[in-house]
Amino acid sequence: MSWVKDKVFTNADEFLNWLDSKFGDYIGKHISENHVHHTWKPNHSNYPKYTTLQLHKNMRNFHVGTNGWDDIAQNITIGKDGDIVTGRDIRIIPISAKGYNGSTSWHPFAYEMIGNFDKGNDSFEGKQLESAIKISRYFHKKGKPVKFHRELLINGKQPKTCPGTGIDKNWFMGLVKDSKYDIGKSPSNPTPAPSVKPETNTGTNSSSSSNKAPQATGSLGLVDWMKSKGMDSSFNNRSKLATKYGIKNYQGKADQNTALLGFLQNDNNKPAASKGDMKTTSIVDYLNSIGVNSSFSNRKKLAQQNGIKNYSGTPQQNLTLLNKLRNGNSTKTATNKTPVFKVNAKVKIKSSAKKYATGQNIPSSVKGKTYTIQQVKSDRVLLKEIYSWVKKNDLA
Ligand SMILES: [Zn+2]
């Protein structure tokens, strides 16, 4: 069993295979917690001029040469692209957090993520997020608590904002604890579904849509994707774009970046995005525009089909659902059962219908007949011929 310094792994799976085969036993017996840090400096702006290994070595030089420590402080460094470089020997006490570094036989495992994740700076997303989650999950599963540096109080006070005010601990732990959460396929790192055509019963499928999806961008984070398109990926510009697409309070959080990426990819992908209302940021408006039942219960169904758990209609869930549907996920199951609620579409008032949406009784003479939709709202439509609002539930 020997630790190797400056060993580079391209992803967390590789690293964890190595770590567990060599030190799984040691970790069980001697590692107390997993400490999570961001470097603040260096950060994402140091790429691509430097590699993670170079930045990591610079940190060691600083820790040893300037701080006078025996080695680099952390056990590993996680780079911007999720790559991992080994630092301090896991069997030696790390220099993680004042007062919390433990003893030789019972000490934390500390990782540093290269980046400044205080709000308004670097984005914590993509492969880097994936590596951090997987590594913390490894320790979590072994019963080792995952601690953010800022939780390790000194005299009752936060020593730093580390690993950054932009990372919410509850959100982070939600990902760590959910083993089924496959980051590569999750809302935090959306993979467009290029092979799945949007399927609705409007009969207007465009056959070219499936070929135009941005196939090469599936695994890229927002910033990388914007760069690949030659866009300004600065926080300021992302913030501006977020506002444009209706993402409120943009702080560069992973879910916000995911939502923004979805909007940008759709705009970039017009031919595939030609169906329905591609401008709106409302899931209800969008579903109505493609003739899909936009009621809460149907949205919940669609959310479930698209892997969104515990749908309660939060703005973030709605945005995620909107992106997924626009990116080509199927709405078919839902549409099979419901009529098309679209302006000029024909619908029939069910004979079981009792009252108009506005409360008055529906006379039996108008039931069972077909009418034209003039206007669509979330739960009701206006029928042209009788100029009355009828609940969607009462239509077939
Ligand atoms: Zn820290």
C-alpha cells in the first residue's frame, strides 16, 4: 500500500477505484470525515493556460515554500474538468481546517476544488461537480460525514465562506445522498436527447429535428458550451442572459446554469425548436402551445416521466421540465389521453360536464357538440361558438 503524489486521474470513477483498492480498509479505520474546500485562487480563470497538475504543483510550492508546511495541505485537488490529482498522503494529518485536523489515527480526508465558488464567480457544474459528488458520496457511504469548511467554526464563527457562497450545502448533500442520481443524465448536466423526436399528436412533426440536436455538447457545462459557441461566458453576460430567459436571481448555481444552458441550446437549435412556443419561460404556456394538457396533475406526470422527483411545481422544476420537453423528451403518454388544447383546435363538451369554468350551468343543448378553441388558459379554454370558458376536464 503506497500513496503516490501527483498522480492524475481523468475522473472520479478512476480515482475511486484506485483509492478504494489501496486504501479502502485504511479509510474505514482512520478517516473521520470528508472536508470540502474550494481553492478560491487559483480558479477557473487559470485554465486553459495551466493544467490542474500545474496548478496543484503551484499550490504545493506555496504551501511548502511560503507557508512552511511539510507538504501540500489537501489530499487531492479536483480540477475544472473533474480531473483529480493526488496530494498529501492519506495516512498523514491534512491541513484542512484549524482545530479540525484530527490525529494520526483519526483525521479527515480533505479535497480542494479548483475554483472560486463564491456567488458571482466560477460555476460549479459539469464534470467538476460530478467528481466532487462522487467522491463525497464514497465517504458518505462509508459513514464519514461530509463537512464544508465553513461549517468548521472557530470560536463559533465561520472561518471562511469555503467552498463558496454559491454552493448550498443542502443541495449538495441531496446529490451526495441520492445514489440513483446519475450526474451525467441529471438536470445538473443535461444531455440533450438527440435521438428522441418530440412526439405530440399535433401531426406536425418536423422530420429534421432529430438531426439538428447539438450532439457534441451533451456533457459540457454551461461555460464550456458557451465558449464552444464563441459566446461571452463571463458571469455578467450569463446573468444578463438569465434575466432574458426569466431565471430570477441568477447566482451561477448549478440548477440555474442547467436551465440557462437549456434555453441557449434551444435558441442555438432553431430547426429542432420550431415546434410550439419557444420564447416563453412558462411551462404552462409552452404545453398549451403544443396542445398538451398543462394541468398540475399532467405536469406532475410529465415530470415523473422525465425523472424530476417530487414535482411540486416550483419555478426550478418547471424550468427543468420545460427544458427537457423542449430538448425532445416525449410528451406522448400524456397526450394520448387528452385532446389538443390549441387555438383553432376542435373539442367536444363532454356530456358529463356540468358547469362552465365561470360557474354557470351548461345547458344540455350545448353538450356533446364540437366547438372551436379561441383562447387557452391553464385549466380552461374559451370556445368560439358559444363564447364561454369551459374547463379542460370537461372537454374531449
Ligand atoms: Zn477551505
